Amino acid sequence: MKFVLLIFNVQSNTNIGQLIRTANAFGAEEICVVGRKKFSTYGNQKTASTTKFRHYFQIDEAFEYYGQAGYDFVGAEITEQAKSINKMRFERDTLFIMGNEGDGIHENILKRCHYCVYIPQYGTGASINVNTACGIIFNAFTKDREECNAIQGFKFKHPTH
């Protein structure tokens, strides 16, 4: 199974850069950016150069492409119908949709998702950072993989070395 990160309306350049780094670390097939063509990758620790990107100006274009490719559309959003990420068993290629840091994912986009996932929280905050959420969600998606990159010293060895 593979997954794609769809970034829609994320405002902070630092968050975008960190999302790229996190998606790359978990082996995203690619990152889809909807909206602005130019964006900063600040904070990605040079992973942007080894990450495949796809761009669409409109969300409908992305849904068309990934729908034809057979992906499940999964919103990372706190809704009453959302499923706990801790109880998820993913069975198909998945397009994870991450929305705006303050407003989340627009209602019209949520309606097009096959389902949404949420991260249970136990503290006093209302939500967590978008990049932190991605890391938790991607870890849940990849937890059953048998292999990962080899460890060399205190880092992971890049698979092509």
C-alpha cells in the first residue's frame, strides 16, 4: 500500500517544509500541493529534492486524478463521524488530506472524503500542529510494514547508499 499527502491551504512555510520532511521519512509516494504553485520548503532538511511533487490549482483536479488511481480520500479532521487513528486498519492506497492550520478542511472537501481520522487527545488543547498530526497518522499507516531503512550510527541510512 502507498500513501500520498495532499496539502491544501496550509499557510505556514515552516509547516509546509516540515510536512515534506515527515512525508518523506514515512515513504510517501508523493506530495500533492493544491493551490499556490510556488511555496517555500523551509525546514525540510533537503528532503524536498528527493520527494516527488504533483501540483493542481484546483482541488477537483486532484480528486479526479487520485480517484481514477483508486485512492481512498481520508481527511485528517476532528469531526463527530471521524474514526480514531488508533483503531484504524488501512487496506487501500490512501490520499491523506491536511487542511489549514486554523480552519481545518473545508466542509465541501470533507463531504468528498471516504472518511476522516482524528487523533485522540487528553490534554487541555483543542488540537495539535499539522505536522505533528501527519507524523502520528503516517506512523499508523506504516506500522505494519516489515522493513524500514537501515540504521547507521545515530541516523537512518538512505536506501540508495
